[in-house]
Amino acid sequence: MAHILIIEDAENLAEIICQELHKNGHTALHTLSGEEGLDYLYTHEADLVILDWTLPGMDGLAVLREIQKFTEIPVLMLTARTDELDKILGLELGAEDYMTKPFSMRELLTRINVILRRAVKSQANHNNDLPKTEIEWKTLLLDCTQHQVWVAKQVVSLSPTEFDLLELFLRHPGRVFNRSYLMETIWEQSYLPGDRSIDNAILRLRKKINPLGDAIESVWGIGYRFNHG
């Protein structure tokens, strides 16, 4: 069971989402503005935030930026925007996932469950008591126990998905990973042709570990590989 905060100014939609979450064993609370949502997060814990892009006053992207400053709670963004560049912008700023309105409750619940599973896996890796495991490559250092990454001794903030992708590539240099394998291993769901989740996540990862990101190479028609160099 997870506690989920919904920041959505469409009250009817927020109530429907709350009801569906309650039916599936979660607890949920909703606020109608970004400011109210942030006030709640400053003093309360949540396992996931469902955040609308278009909000009165402080918009969703501004709220997302503020959330990133003080917590690692995963954020699922909702929006009526259909432009792919908007989606990429939200993901690059740290959103864990993105859904375009209108959407089915079934798909929303599936995406929520996937995000929560990743978060639990990430926390388990962070908290385990195994001896410290580190992977070093050039100026990059990945610490599996602390779940942190440094490039040129500077901390790089990665989402759980981006961290898992980077660890997978570093552990298997030169191996080509097709999109189906990456989707099933990292996202824990089946790959659907045309789904850009993998490509967008790798785009974000490349930018965040720049200038080393070019080592993650596209293999045309198949997927990606890490060129250890």
C-alpha cells in the first residue's frame, strides 16, 4: 500500500483518481494547486506524486522543480499537451513518467504500480547491508549501495530508472541491449513498438553524464550498447 498525493485542479478528475487508488489498496490525498501540494510535502511523506502540468498560479513544471530540491519522491505528470517536446521537457526535469489526457484508469494504475515497484527496488538497493559496490569508468563513479553517481567528482542526480540503466550498461560493456529487454528489465513491462520511454530515458541519461554520455551508443534498428572505450 502506498500513500499518493494528487496535485490536480480538475476536482472531479482528482476525486475519481482518489477513488480508484482507494479501491486498489492505496491511500490518496489531493490538492487543487501546486502551492497547496508543496505545503503538504514540506511536512508530510508520500510515496508518489501525481502532478498536473497546467495548474493555477504555480504551474506543474515549477512545482516539479521545487519538489526536486528537497525530496526524491517519484513524480508522474499529467497533461493535456500532446507535443513530444513537452513530454521530454517534463522527463528531463526529473519526472518519472508522463501521461497525456485523456487516459484510462487502468493504464494510470499500471503506470503507478510500475513506478512504485521501481522505487521499492531502488530503496532496497540503497538500504542493503552488503559490502560497498562501486563501478568506476574514466571520471565516472557509480556507487550501488549509496545509489549515487559522480562525474568528475560532481554528484549527478539520476532517477531510479536512469540509475538502473547506467548500472546495466556499466556492468555489460559492449553488449547490445534491444528495446524489449530494456523495457522488461528496467520498466518491468512489455515493450510496445513506437513507445519512446526507453529512448527518452537514455537521452536524459546521456545529458546528465555529459561529456561521457556519448559512450551510450544507438544500434540502429535494435537498441543500445555501452562503448567502454
